[in-house]
Amino acid sequence: MGLFSRGTDAIGVDIGSYNIKVVQLKKIGDDKYQLTKYGSAPISLEYNMELSPFDRKQLAITSLKKLLIQNKISTKNAVTSVSGNSVIVRYVKFPSLSHAELEKTIQFEAEPYIPFGVQDVNIGFQILGEVTDEGQKKMETILIAAKKEIIQDRIDILQEAGLRPVIVDVDAFALENAFELSSVTQGAEENVMLVDIGALVTNIVIVESGVCRVVRDVLVGGDNFTKALQKNLQVDYSTGEKMKWENGLIMFDEKNMEKSTEDNEDKAQISGIIVNAVKSLIEEIQRSIDYYQTQSEEKIVSRIVLSGGSAKLRNLDKFMSQELHIPVETHNPFSGGKVNTDLFSGGELVEEAPSLVVAFGLSLRREKDIK
Ligand SMILES: Nc1ncnc2c1ncn2[C@@H]1O[C@H](COP(=O)(O)OP(=O)(O)OP(=O)(O)O)[C@@H](O)[C@H]1O
Ligand SMILES: [Mg+2]
């Protein structure tokens, strides 16, 4: 894309349905960065997920403006992203063409693979390499289509908050970028699943030696966990949120250790309700693992790396690992030794880290895009 000129700073702005997150990094050496700014702010203080798109946009603008002022962010260039059901990512084998040739014909070539009208989407692609398909040489390509409407929505939010949009990326690729930088086992041959659980959307990505092999967005997230509590316990949304944050999941060994008191029974009930909602997400994750593994017997997902605000749900990592029989860890994008975080106090940053992963990945985009 090459939209930046050398030396230009940019902030990563993750406009979620629940929170806006910003991250700014400064390059201080080869593959080394300094975290200079970070912050997050809720879209709405009333935890109201039923907002109209117009109201949500206005609240996002107000919240982003506040975030920029509070964190004294003066950089104007911003990289943001889209995800969910207005974006599709497909793996397609196109006839052998050069990058330039495919660029010219992409609208036509992509049409059969896109469930929206081609005139309504922006199309991007990345050629992965040559493959032989039924005796013919083809190019394996990642095809990305995002509705113009949602891209425009993001651009409007940034502009109205006084920023200059330079790239609109896809959450899944930002996750992959973040993972590549912070992964300590970088370069090792392993297949890692990245799962970012937000409020409405969960992004699922399987990364194989630095290449995204599966990209899927599932419309399940923390909002479903809260709604399950709201419905089963007849409480309002913000009480459900509070219960979810304070309680989280109670693991089997904890239940055995604690004496059965009324309070513990309440906790077990809350946990049980959240577990049921979490299980439908786990089924979707399992489906992606199965799909990936049917592509070849050698393809085993060796670990799962969780991020997003909902990755903070207490014991979620342990529970997922127990259900899926795969090690699960929570992502701290600032670990791995490549990002200096000295300007900030450790505890708060570690607490916030999982929900900053997309913004962090976006803030890295400029380096790769300098031409
Ligand atoms: N400590 C916690 N325990 C449980 N859930 C939490 C905790 N902290 C935040 N959450 C949940 O995280 C979700 C918000 O996460 P995040 O900021 O990643 O979402 P988002 O990016 O705004 O949403 P989306 O990507 O779905 O549009 C909310 O559902 C919130 O309740
Ligand atoms: Mg999100």
C-alpha cells in the first residue's frame, strides 16, 4: 500500500463496538520499539450494546477525541481496521498472473467469491505462492473484501476526531502482525491460533510460519456472556457486566477447595451460566481447528493465544485449554523483549495488554508499508 513516507509516525486506532483502543510506538532500533502512548476508552458508559449505528458513530468520535486529549497524542496519521460480517477473507486459487495483471482484473476475478456486490466493496489481495491444481499452475491468493460503507464509517470517525486515516486494515492481520513481533518462538515451525475475543466479534486466525492460513470472524463475544447472565438471572446489562468481571469462571479444582457456602453457590451459578455461553464460542474455535486439520494430517494447532477484552475473563484460558486439549495462553504484546515499556507502570499495562493487541498490531503497520 505504501501510503506512508519514511519517518512518519502513526497511531494504531482499534475502533471496537465496546472500547476504542490506541497505541503509539516509536522505532528505536532494528526490530526494537518504544511504547510512547497507549489508552482505551469505552464507547458508552451505560454499557448499552443496542445503540443505532448513527449513535454509535457519534459516541465513538467523542470517545476517541477524549482519548487523544487525555493521552496528549498529537500524531495525526492513524491506522485503523475493520472486522465482522462486513469483511470477508477467502483463500482462492487464481490463474497464474503477475501481481500487476491481477491488480487490473481483480474485480472480475474476485466476483464469484464475494457474497456482496463488487461495486459495494474494496478489494485487496496478497499472493501467497504458486500451487498446482488439477495439473494447472495457479496462484494461491488471500482475497480480502470489505464493504465500502464500513470503511467509510471508520474513515469518518478518524477524520471527525481530527486524525488523518492512512490505512484501513483487517483485525485479523493486525493480530498476526502483533503476534509476529512479540512471539518469543519467532521463526519456529509451529501453527498457532490467535483468538481475539471482543464484545460482539471474535477474530480467529491460524498462523503457519508467518502466514495466515485460516481467517474467520465469529459473531460471538463478551456481549453474549453478559446477555446470558442478564437473561438467566433477570439483571440489567451493567449488573451482568459487573458479575462477569468480578466472578469469571470457577474451575473444578477451586470448587472442590472452597467450602459450600451460599456465596460460593452464587459464584458457581454465575460461572455455570457464563460457561454455557463460552461453550458456543469454543465450538466455533473447534470447528476452525477441524477445518484446518482436514487440509492435511500434519497440520496440528500447537497452541492458542488469546487476546481482546474478553480474554480477561477469569480462568477463560484454563477452561479453553481443558475443553480443547491445547495449551492456551493470554497474549501480552509487550513481552518478547522488542518493546521498551519503561515510560509506563508495569501492572496497569499488563492488565490492559490483552485488549490492546489489535491496536498494537495496527501501530506496527507503517514500518512494513514504507516503500
Ligand atoms: N475483566 C474482564 N472480565 C471479563 N470480561 C471483560 C473484562 N474486561 C473486559 N471484558 C469484556 O471485554 C469486552 C470488550 O473487549 P474489547 O475491548 O476487546 O471489545 P471491542 O474490540 O470493543 O469489541 P468488538 O471487537 O467485538 O467490536 C466486553 O464484552 C467486556 O465486558
Ligand atoms: Mg475488537
